[in-house]
Amino acid sequence: MPERKRTRLAAERVADLIQTLAGRGYTVIGPTVRDGAVVYEEIADAQDLPRGWTDRQEPGRYRLEPRADGAWFGYNLGPQSWKRHLFPPQTKLFTAERADGLFRILGPEAERRPRAFIGVRACELAAIAAQDQVLLEGPFRDGLYAARREGVFIVAVSCTLAAPTCFCASLGTGPQAPGELCDIVLTEVVNGADHWFLAEAEGARGAEVLDRLAAEPCTEDDSRRAGAAVYAAAQSQTRRVDCDGLREALEDNFEHDRWDAVARRCLACGNCTMVCPTCFCTTMEDFSDVEGSRAERWRRWDSCFTATFSYIHGGSVRTSVKARYRQWLMHKLATWIDQFGTPGCVGCGRCITWCPVGIDLTEEARAICRDGNDGNTVA
Amino acid sequence: MSSERKKKPSVAVVKFASCDGCQLSLLDAEDELLAVAGAIDIAYFPEASRAMRGGPYDIALVEGSITTHEDAERIHNLRRQSRTLVTIGACATSGGIQALRNWKDVDEFVRVVYATPQFVSTLKLSTPVAEHVPVDFELRGCPIDKHQLVELIAATLAGRKPNIPTYSVCIECKRNANVCVAVARGTPCLGPVTQAGCGALCPAFDRGCYGCYGPMESPNTGSLAAQLRVMGQSDAEISRAFRGFNAWAWQFRKASEEHERT
């Protein structure tokens, strides 16, 4: 097993990190500010990073705010996850063309550009692992996902702050980024003029890049301070999901009044599933042109909150919003465990922030489990 | 499908009370227009051609709401003449912006606006086509989206179901990587209760959704209205938000009335 290389990197070296990766032919995708939020898009250099920005989040509300300390990664999660880049919202699966009395199938064209992701948080690594499990490790391996996923150079960043919507600590998915799945883990320490990164290389590829960055050896004290900053982020989390007995409690409360209560608030708009970094459901749409000479099949992100999602011969299986919300929450916290051995929630809190009416999954789960009833009581 | 096509379906594009913008969407579909014109037999389309043939038609595309006694009869005749009747746009599917008169006294408008009101004969309400005759498919929007129209025509020709979603604008908006204007800016937005189809046009330009495509499949207007209030909207503003191009769609109508000052 390769030695884990642990170094101290001057704050300004982030620019060199991006240049080094770009110089090696990687398309660098990282956080940048657009339209009032931090989003993950292609970045040219460190100027594109959201330096000097942070955010304030609460259920149904997100606002960017300036921060004075010049932190490169001093923000919490934005609306997009890396899912957008690994499992895009719309993919053309193939084209069929009529030619010489026959037809031929063209495509799909797999994405093969080498890409580097900068600023992947611990919960997002857990989400990537969850999607890997679904899309690569099951009986049906998704070739398009595999092509996009393969060889991605990942620079993870452990969180040293937490939004009020974060709850990774309770699920054990963060805020410390684990070494698995990534090449470099950064922890940013900023305290006035004292601003640097603990940079840990995971494996040869990461070590080789770190070597180029004039990283200094890191002291015990550096490690301790970085660790303390991440620990403080965990301690500051105010939301949590208690996993002990959660699956059983949810299964036992299939007809809890709370499902009706949340359905009265739920818009069934699908935002939670779109921003969720583990949600993987898609729909297929077949198109034919007016002349009948060309057809296309597209795969698009779908949502269990739509009526058509559960449409089978004769109608939708889940006609009520109550049934759809229950399906989603139970999949995340209970039936995902049956399928894959872990919860399908990584505690990123995006579904809380980006719900237009601020429905809080942690609060719903707690209410359903704490005040368990048999569904026959009248609220 | 054999390469020998069957007889081209005859199509009528018929206007009722409307601004013609939806019919224009067909002419606006420049890339597909020749293909469409080649695949169908345009039997009646006064806006675009001299074709003014009588029915029967295989497909009638109906624009506009029903606002006069004559139109209330004309739509029945058209229905009898049409194998498939498709309404295009907010007027034909929900009564349109002119349905705002449904909350007022139309005779008073007529007296105020026209010099010789005795020549004007109109119904008290502007109503959607489906309130008068059975409709086979409703294409939403103010105006409709030309890609959806071409998709509907292509699907009808191929005998397949059109890919016209009934879910919220939010799903399109998120797929397109727009940042939510409601959550990130506090901009009032009807996206969560409005049907997709426009490509989330307004949020892409930092505006809230105006609800041009009408209510989505399960619009929770009550919950959204409560949130609009949290965002600082008054009752009058909430009522006005729902009273737009699809004001007479019953879900929006109900929401607007609940917040109307009495």
C-alpha cells in the first residue's frame, strides 16, 4: 500500500495545482460563482474559484455572502453535485437512421476527456461511491457512466465549516474527506495571515502532482490544527439523522399521520431529487422526426415525485404526493439499505436548502420515528 | 413503416379568440417547416396559406378561447369535422389572458371601450375549448414552444405518444443547471406549480416563472402561496401571480381567489 504523503502547502499554491493539472491535459472542473451560487463548472485558473465568498443556508434559502479572510474553499455545498458531470441530466443514447432500405444505429459517444475535479467534499465522495455502486457494481454496468468516471483526478477538500443544513457527521460520511476515491485531500487552515493547506496525497498519481507544488513537510502541529478545524466543523452541525433503528421505525410507520402533513407542504416539484447527489433515476424518451427517417433515444434525469415515474399499464402506482414523498424518504433512509447495504443519504443537506418550501428530511424522519403511531390516530 | 407513405393527413389550423402567436410558432419552426409541410396536407390555415378547404380534417390545431356565441357553435362544428382535435396555447387550453374579464362585468368593459357598444356581442366568460367539446390533446404555453409542436406533429404522424412532460418547470430548470431564483435570490417563482415545456426560460434569465404553461400535474398552490408569503409577497401580489395567462385554469383560479382582497 502506497505511503500516504502528508505535506503543507502555501495557500497561493492552489493556482499551481490547477495549472499543473491543466498542463497534464486534464479539463479542470471546480467551484465557481455563477448566478448567486457556487456551482461546479469548467474553470481556467484559480481566479475562477469562489475565493472570498461564503454562503448562508437554511431550509428553502441560500445566499452568497462575501468573506474577508481570502479562503479558497470557505463555502458550503451549492445546488449542483458532481452527478452533473458523471451522470449528466440528459444523454443521447443512440440515433437510428434509415438508409438504403435498412436502418443503422449510431452512438452513443462516450465522454473520454481526462477530467480533474477540484473541491469535492467528503459527503460528495460518499455520493460518488453510492453512484458507483449502483451504476458500476450492480448486475448492469453503465458503460457511459464508466467512461466518464474512469480516470477522474479528484482533489477532495475536507470541510472546516458546516451549513445549518449539513448533517454528514451523523451519517459518518464527513466532514473529513477519506482517502478512498481521491488523489489529493486538502484541508484549508485560515487564521488571519496564517493561511495554508494540509495536503495529503493518496497514491502515486496524487503524490506526483503534489511533488510539483513545492509543498513543505508538515509538522505534527500542522496535522493537529487541520484536524481540529475539521472536528470543529463536525461539532458545529446542528442537524442529524439517527440511523439506529431508523429503517425499522420507518417501515413500522408506513401510515403515520406525518406523511399526510408533509404531503400538504410538498410541491412534488422534484427539486430534492434533482439536487440529490445519489438519486440516479432516469427516464427514456424516444423521438422520431417528421419524415420518419431518423429516431433518437434520450436518457434524462427523472424524479419519483412525477406522476409518470410510476406509470405502468393502467396508471400511476403512486398517485398521491404522500405516496411519492414516502417513497423518496424511505428509499433514502430505509430501502436503499436493503438494496445496497448503506443509506442512500450522505447528509449533504441539498434537499433541505433547495426545497422551495424548505421541507427538512431530518425533521420528517425524526417526527415519523419519534412519535410512532399505527396510522389510526387522528391528528 | 414502409417507405411508401400513406395518404398525408389533412391539417386545419383554426383560430378563435387569440393573438395568433401560437400559430406563428409553427411558421417559426424554420428548421422543420419544410419537413412538416411535406408530411402533412394543409387543408385550412388562413394565417399561412390560401388553403381554406372545408372539413373533414385528420388533425385540427385550435388556437384561442371561446368568447362569442358564434365561436361556441363554430367549435362544435369543427369538432364534428376533426378526427383529432388539439388545442394549442394558453387561450385554447385555459381561456387565456382574456379570461381576466371573467372576474369583471364584461358589459361594462364594452361600454367603456367601444364607441358603439351595440355592435359588440360577446359572452360573459372567456372559456377553454375543453369546456365546450372533447379535446384529444392540449399543448400548453403562452405561446406554445415550437419544438413541442413539431414533436406533437412528428409523434402523431408516427403513431407514437408525444414526449410532452406534465411535471414541474423545476425539473427542466435543474436539468439545465439554472440556479434556483426562488431559493438563491428570493424571487417569487411559479415554477414548482407550473408545467414544464418552455425550457425554464425565465429562470435562465434570472426571472421567476410566470406560469405560462399552466398548472403542472399536481400543483400544490396552497403550499407555494404560503411560501410566497414568507418571501414577503402580499395577498394581492399572490393573487395576481396566479392570475396571468392561465388565470382560468381551475387550480390557478382557485389560488388567485383565495388570496383576492374582498
